[in-house]
Amino acid sequence: MISPLKDGTELSRTTIEEATNVQMDREFTFDVAFEQGGAGQGEPIIPTLTQFADCVAGVLDAFESHFPP
């Protein structure tokens, strides 16, 4: 899901009564993605680059025997 955040976007709001004994641990995770209209089609960068690297490694392995050491 592509949802670029704009400056000042509120991610969460919580109201807690003063007498309430509540401990809250919030974690937000974000992915950096390629632009939606580009070659990456909005896909997350890290997994996509990992796939590219695996593909290139496979091509190099396939041609390894054709190149002397």
C-alpha cells in the first residue's frame, strides 16, 4: 500500500485519564518504496533490490564457466 505521509500528518492520538495506570508501547514501521509510476511500481526498495541482486548473481553463476579465472 502506498501512502506517502505529508508534513504534519498525525499518526496517532490517545487520551488517557490521569488516574488510569496504562503502559503503552507503540511501534511504527515504515518502508521506503519506489515511486508508484516508475519501474519499481511502488514496491518496497529493500526486498526489490534483494531480488535484483539474487537475479544478477544467478546470471553471473550461469556464465561463470565462460570466463577464465
